[in-house]
Amino acid sequence: MSPRCRIISAAGPYLHELEVQDDGQALRLTVSLTLLQAGTRIEEQPVRGAELLVDGLKAVRLRYRGRDPRTGALMDWQEQWATPARLPVLVSIEIIPQQGPAWPPLLVAPPQYGRAGGWR
């Protein structure tokens, strides 16, 4: 199974799905955008396909860091995020191309839903 990361955009009601694909010679990173309305996926016409972000990759690693729901303490990095009802605090995307040095890690902080009912 290829690594995946799902993020709901704060800039609009789109679910962003990052996927690492292997064509047998190299890896590529793609993104698919799905329109959401009241939490329901809406199929657009024409159907929007996955968009290539980068290809010719040797390795892509997605990792997730969250808070312990009991203590609020920052947890260690995890290879998979197993709690879809709660977003991670950070998502790390590490990319190594087939040629050249590794890219600096990209850290993404998904928007967190605040207690007062708004995004923070």
C-alpha cells in the first residue's frame, strides 16, 4: 500500500489526498482534490484527476506528530496516523530524488479545530 496523507484545506472545501505512486522505475508524488460540501464528497464534472507534483523520486516518507489526548503532550513521530477523527499537529514530507541530494523536510501544520468552534 502506498503512503497517503489527507488534509482538508482551510482555503476552501477541498480534501487534498497526497499519494506516492511507483511506476516500477521511480516514485512520483501526486495530489487529488475532492470538493466537499457539509462533509460530503461532491463529484465534479468533468472529474478532476490526480495532479503530478514531482516524479523521478527514490523515496518519499510521510510521518505524523500529534498530541496525547489525555495529557496534551507532544507525541513521537508516527509512520501512520490511525486517528482520523483527530488531526495530527504536524505532517512531515521527506523527499529523496533519484539524482541529487534529499530535499529539506516539508513540515505542514494542518488547521486545528478550536474549542470555541472555529479554526485556530
